[in-house]
Amino acid sequence: MAPSRTKLPNTFLGGFATAAFQIEGAIDEGGRGKSIWDDFARDPTRIDDGKNADVATDSYHRFKQDIALLKSYGANSYRFSLSWPRIIPLGGRNDPVNEAGIKFYSHFIDELLANGITPFVTLYHWDLPQALHDRYGGWLNKEEISLDFEHYARNWLTLNEPWCVAAHGYGYAKFAPGRSSDRKKSPDPANPSAVHPLLRTGGNSRTEPWIVGHSLILSHARAVKVYREEFQARQKGLIAITLNGDWYMPWDNSPENAPTAQIALDFHIGWFADPIYLGRYPTSMKEQLGSRLPTFTYEELALVKGSSDFYGMNTYTTVLTKAGGTDEQQGKTLYTFTRPDGTQLGTQAQCGWLQAYAPGFKSLLKYVWARYKKPIYVTENGFAVMKENELPIEQAIHDTDRVDYFANNLQALLEAVDEGVAINSYFAWSLLDNFEWADGYVTRFGVTYTNYDTMERTPKDSARFLAKWYKQNNPSPRDSMKEKAHLYDEKSLQRRHKELDAREAAIAKKEVQLKIRELDLLELSLKLREEKLEWREHIVEQLEAALSTPPANASPAPTAASSPVDSLKSELPYFPNPTSSEP
């Protein structure tokens, strides 16, 4: 039975989400540098409709119009991303900052605050500066990229969907920079000696996704460390990573299929969440990948574990899993929406990977809460109506399938809260129809219809539905301020920092103790080895003495060609015989 009244926290954030590259356009304006997506999107073979994001929804020039929409929809928060190449055009820690980019985002955030909308900022939503990719291989270079990202990422939500960055960008070549083992998709450079050593082939799907994933985790952790040490106490904010991952259920309960759902969860969610929240990679990944899965040093693991204040969740669908797959990015599991009886799991979306299934959303919320024990911020959730792009606007704005998707998922969210799951936000994807990465503009996720010829924005029925839901469920500004004042009391933050300092000191002490024990064992091993060598030397000396002293009734001394040692070697099995082929 659905809950009749559900109390969401007074800090609950309800709003919408977008990403800089998908909406801003203006890629050559305001001092912005090139990102890895610029040229990738301009290659018509990479994008389904052959179009690019040079203009996108023109939100760089129309952001006040977008914010007015947010306010009219009842949003109290807006999740957006900063464009790294707009802020640091060349991307590096020693490269100049673009003041025009800083000014743009400053004005943008001021406009949000003036309209009572809380900024919820994503620092990296896939638009790596091209200069860093060319300079040292970008995410393939753990040491350099983590230092540059640490310098750039000083506020709030670090990375968006690292699985997509690693798997789609370096495994399938579906996303920028388009690397893989498939030389048709990812040809080797024409002049390998002219590029960084890490880029002298078109990629390696067996190794690069796991290297990139490792670099993303460490870069996130380093950025969090800087924020916590330098900014958190003053800004009274939270910082985390947001992970994509859907709910997985076994196709049936047969012995071969039953374990596949957890394996799929491990390879999509656990790949990043387990190190960050639990301090280890999933066992299933270690077993499948072996030495290809990078390892953490003690120092890196201490940095990574606990490096998120909450769990950022991007989720869209539920999938049935079977055994027998070959795709490593999916944990060698097969995916389907078709049940054993032939029926479909839910309503099919425009994109083949998405069907609506609200019970799976609830199950995922409960799973994440039970496994990682952190408050959940739903940072993306949405639906692309089938063939919406082919409909005239008069029909497209009546998006019944999207309304049903939001209604059912939000009901599932309220039920999960009633069952004890801590959920602190819900951001619908997306505020606008926009550039949907490799799909181009064919796939529409927006609650606002975008006319790409005129850039006119028209609310859909789903926008009106969410406006009503947010009005009923978002906390009042007074309640929200009261709750935040309680949560972010300065003494409370200082106490938490002291507790973390004490934990860190205890861990460091244990690490020293373990190192001492390790050295003691090494010293004992050396001592035993020395004693063993001394014993062997003593035996050899005794044997040599015995053989060099003939008995009183000995025969005449043998010739040099037939010494006692030579004769003994041929008789004693533990002496190697150089003339024998036997061991």
C-alpha cells in the first residue's frame, strides 16, 4: 500500500539537472578552451544524427530564461556542471585561469540564488580539456590527472558517472576520446612518435577502462581531501561523487543465472562505490580481471575510503541478467528486458537501454542504503519518450509516458523513505531537451520541449506534474534554513573533524605497528637464512675434511682424473652429475 503521508527531510532538494556541454553551446566564446568532446561531436560518424554541440540549447546566452523556468517549476535546487575548459582552458594546475569563465559562472550562480534556488554543482561531466589529453594522456595518466583535477575541483560534487567515462570512452569508443581495441572505431595515430606514449595506439579495451577508472577514483579522492581541509568548515557544504547504476535482477533463479545480478551490480556500481565507501574492489571484479585491475597503495586507500559525504545516484531503469556474456564492462553477464514468459519489464523508451520499472528503483534505493550506509541524493532520473522527436510540438508536450515514469518513481521514493532509507534529493533529468551525447538530438529527456531552430522553450505535461509534486513535497525555505543551521553548526563540524583526525591517527598508528611487525618477520627470515647457510657451510667443511684425509690402510692416492670427490659424486644421488641427463 502506498504511504498516505511521507515526511521528507527539511533539507530535501527537489529540482532538475543538466550538464554544461549538453546545453551551453558557445564553445568558442568567453575564452573557453577545447574539450575532448568538441571534435568528437563534430565527427558525424560518432553521433547518431550527425549533429554537434556547438550551439546545443544556447544556454550560455539564455541562462536567465532557464532559471525562470526552474522557478516556475517549483525547483528549490538546480544541478548543473561547470565546464573545466571554460574555467581553465588548457586544464593544468600551472595553466592560466580564464577570468571570463569565472565571471560567467559567478553571474549564473548569483541569478540562481536571487531566485531562491540552491546551486548543486558538478565539477566534471565528461568535458576534459583536450590539452590535457594531448599533453599526457588525460585519464590514462594517474599521477598527472589527479594533480590537475585536484587543482580544478575545489567545490562540491566531483565526478559524474565515472563508469561512462571509463567504459564508453576507453572500452567501447562510444564517447570521447573514442578509444578501444576496435581499430575501425579507434585507428592508431598516423604518426605515433608525435603523440604522448600513452596515446600511440587507438586504445586497449582489456586494460584502459580499468586504468581510467582507477585514475578517476584517485582524482575524486584528492579533490575531496582539498575541499575538506581548505573549504568545508567555512562553506559548510558537502562533497561526494555521483555514480550511474541501475537495478539488476536475475532472469530466473537457476544456479547459473541467480548470481549474475550481483555481478552486474559489482561491475557497474561496486567498481567505484566499493573502494570509496568500503575500501576495496568487489571480489567478482578481482576474480574476473586478475592483474588487469589496478591495486591501491596503503596511502591511496586511506585517501579513497570515506571520500564521499553522501551517495550520489544517477539511475534510470531495471535490467534482467543472465549468464553467458562476454562483455567485461558488464561482468560477462547478458542483459534483457524480456521475462521468461515473453512479457516486457516495462514501457520502452526511445533509447534501447531504458524501460520504466518503478519497483526496481525502490529496490536500488534500499540496496544502496543497506550496503553503503550513506544518505542518498538522487542526482539524475528521467525518461525519453519513444519517437518524441518525430512528433509535432503540439503532441510532444503531452508526454504521458514520462509523466507516468515520474509519478511511479516518486511514489517508490516515498515508500523507500517510509521504510527507513535516507533520501535527501531528487533531480529530474532533464530541465531541457538537449544534446544527448552519442544520440545527438534524436533522444529527448527534457521536461521542457526545445525547438532547436528557434531555441524556444515550451513546458511539457511532465514539467507541470513535477511542479505540483515539488510544491507539495519540497520543504519551505524556513524549515530548510532551520535544518541547515542545525546540520552545519560550526562546533559540530569542528567536532567531526576532530573525530576524523583521531581515526586517521589511529589508522596511522596501526600502519606503523604492522610495518614494524613486517620488519621483524623480515629480520627473523634473514636470521634463519643465515643459520641455514652456516649449517650448510659446516657440513661442507666436515665433508671436505673427511675426504681429504685417507684412512691408514688406504690404497695409493688416485690420479687427478679420478679423485675421491669425483667417485663420490657418481655414487651419491644428492650430488649433481654434470654428465648425466637425469635431474
